[in-house]
Amino acid sequence: MSPNPKTTNQRDINHYFEYSSSGVEVLQDGLPELHFGEYLVERDILDRFQLLRALQMQDRTPGARLGECAAALGYAPIQQIERAYREFASLQTVLVA
């Protein structure tokens, strides 16, 4: 038995919108933003554990950049991170696989 299109559509709508007394509140609009740390993980420059550790170091070091922290921890050469940042900064669109 195939699902009822109206029910499926309602589930999709409920997934993206939350109804309130003042109307419809948008919970998600378009593609989610890709952060540089996630970009480094997607490019296999850092793994998730390394990203977490670099973010922790960045949090404890005012003014430090994520890439500097990852390099200081020895996770990747600063030149590789800088190259990845230039690529990241030049992205116009994000491809979703």
C-alpha cells in the first residue's frame, strides 16, 4: 500500500515549519550553512575528534583562529589549512551529495 501523498506532504511541511498562534515560523530555510571546521572534516584534513580539540583550544585562546589551533596541535600543516580556507572562502554554492 502506497503512502497517502497528503499525509507525506503534511509530514514534510511539519518538518520544516512550526505552527504558532502568530502564523508559520520558519525553522529551516534552504541549505544549512557550512562552517569552516565542517569543511575541514569533509575534506579529510581533520577528523571530528581533531576538530573538537581545535575548537576547545580556540575557545580557551581569545583571538585564535580555528586553523591556527589545528596547526598548533599538529593536526595539519598551516599551509594546507590556509589553502583549504582560500577554497572555502571562494565557494559560491555547496554541492549536496
